[in-house]
Amino acid sequence: MPTTVSRVKTMQAFVMKRIGAVGVMEKPVPEPGPEDAVVKTTAALICTSDAHTVGGAIGERENITLGHEAVGVIYKLGSSVKGFKEGDRVAVNAITPCWRCVNCLRGYPSQCGQMLGGWKFANVKDGNMAEYFHVNAAQANLAPIPAALKDEQAVYACDMMSTGLAGAERAAVPVGGSAAVFGCGPVGLMAVAGARLLGAGLVIAVESVPKRQELARRYGADAVVDFSKQDPVKAILELTAGQGVDGAIEALGSQATLEACVRAARPGGTISNVGYHGKGEYLNIPRLDWGVGMGDKTIRTALCPGGAERMGRLMRLVEKGRVDPTLMTTHRFRFKDVEKAFQLMKTKEDGIIKPLILF
Ligand SMILES: [Zn+2]
Ligand SMILES: [Zn+2]
């Protein structure tokens, strides 16, 4: 960018003022350190976890900018970031690890520094539901958006695709095997798509909301089980000749669904958890259905894997038409109406699945 262009000093940001209160406020445009970048936001998605955060899920925060699903153009680059230039279109995953601490080097970048420490946006630093946002470890966390992709497509790689597909990847379903996805919100829907992409021969979606059931079918579910009308575990056993599934994906985050996953998994099967468990001190595992601890049933967990390499693969899936995440965009708002979008996401009214915010 030519130096003659005067840079703005302040920006609008959508913040959590304190537990239970949100609003738009003016903040300074962030400055990058040598290894960082600042991105000018073009498109973002509101996440149910933003509502959890405002509800107090991670404790008190004062005027922290919300948001962790956003794409944009590079506005300012740190001096040691190579291979990018200002103006490049980039997507940044919700999880922005440092890529050099012990946990990152061990292969667990979502647990950067400490458990869940890869999650920095709207947690330990300002999020990206703002006109500009800061990206740490930019070299590894900035992912170029392919020219053929629109921002409103690429933005799904930031969390929904990465988390949903991680649910399917961790479920370790063999080619032709079976998967059940509990909860078909946007993450569950991407888990359905992921199970299908990874070669599952039978994908069962567990969901009661008609619009979500319909999307689950479009993303590749062979059967949809309405848990409000039938016992989902019984239905899954019936659909698998009494065997249970190879992979049971928990994409909701509740005692009931985790338990159902353990029951629905066949011996040797995997329970793959990507649901956020926000309540209680403990979760219970049904002892007998877990083979009294000897049923070869594995429980795995994941937090939205980040980094440019994965982001590139996720965006390629969209570019090549393997997945169309934009089917989940039920609502569109300008950034000035972000608060309205947030309230809708909180109450889940009007059949909302994902609200897209355009800047
Ligand atoms: Zn999210
Ligand atoms: Zn790290």
C-alpha cells in the first residue's frame, strides 16, 4: 500500500461489555508486531460460542471484541512475515497457535501453550468481529483465499468446516463404515459432509429441526433420526443391524448426547467429540455400554484445528465443489446490524443456522 494513503486510527468493534451485555464500540486499529499481521475484515460469521462467551462460559471479560470466524485483506504486515503482501485476501482460522511451543511441536496446536490455548480470539485477545483484526504468528496462520472463492465461502473454513470435519476425521470410520452425527447445527452438518467425504458407507444424522434435517440430507446423510420422536440409539442400532456405528460424532455438547454416542458406538468404535460441554463438573459414561471400560470404545476430542495448511485444504474442498457450506447461510447482515444478528443467533429464532456479516 502506498505510504501516501493515510491509515485510519480507529475502528468499530462488536464487543462483550461484560457478562450478558454486548454492543458496538470504537477501538484503536491494532498494530502488528514483527511476526503478526492486521487484517481488514470483509466477511465474518457469528458463532453460537460467541453467545456462550457473552453468557459467561469463559468468565468475565471487559469490552473484549467478539468473533473468531472472519476473512479479509491484509492491511498491515509485520516485518518478518514473508510471502504475503498488503491487499492479499486471507482467511484466518478461529484457532491461532504459536506453532513453536511444546504442545504445538507435539502436534497439538489447538492446545498451544496450555489446554485449549490455541483459542485466542475473543478469549485472551480481541476477536475479529471488527473492521480490523490482529493475527499472531501470521506466517503460519494467514491462509491465502483462492481467487475462485468468494469471501462468504472461505469464511466457513475458519471454524464450521474445520471443527465439523475434525469431528469426522477423529471418528476414524473405515471406508464403507458407518457414522452417526448427534446434533446437526453447522458443526454437525459439516461432520455429516466430512463423514461422507471420508468414505463412510452409511451416515446417520440425529436431529429434530426440519430445516437442519433437510440440510443433513443435502450434505450426505443417508438417514435422519428425529430424537424427539424416537430413541436415537435404538434407531441407530436398527439401521446398523444391531451393530452400532463405527464412529459416533458428538456435535452438540450434552450429557445425553455423549452418553448416546457411547451406546451407539459398536465395540472398537470411536466417540468423536466436538461438542462444547458447558455444564456440570463431570460427565458420565454409561459403564456397561462402554464395555465396563474394556469395549475398545475410544473417546476422542478436538478443538477446531487451525493453520494455513489445513485452511488451504478446507478451502480447496469448497473450490472444487466437494462441499457447499453456504447452504448454511440463512441470514445476511451488514456490520452495522451485527447486534441484531447476535440476538438472533442467541435465541435461534427464525430458523437461523449461520448469520453472515458483511463489512
Ligand atoms: Zn465458531
Ligand atoms: Zn503453541
